[in-house]
Amino acid sequence: MVTMVVSGGLIALEAALKFQTPSFVYYAVGMLSWIVALAALNRRSRRE
């Protein structure tokens, strides 16, 4: 969900500000959001 929101925002900014977002930015945002979610789930499961 985080990646979709960031992607949508960047696409809107690209149209408004006339710039091109490199593809690796989408990949990096996706991987970082996945890592954060995984860390949160692992931390939550340890507490139970």
C-alpha cells in the first residue's frame, strides 16, 4: 500500500513538474516498506 501511494504521488508530480522518476526509486520504496512491515510483524509476534 505504501509503495502504491508513493508511486501515485510521484506520477502526479512528474506530470505537474515535468521530471522523470528513476525506476530504482520505486524498487527502493517497495523494498524499504516491505522491510519495515516485516520488522513490525516480527517484533509483534515476539511479544505474544
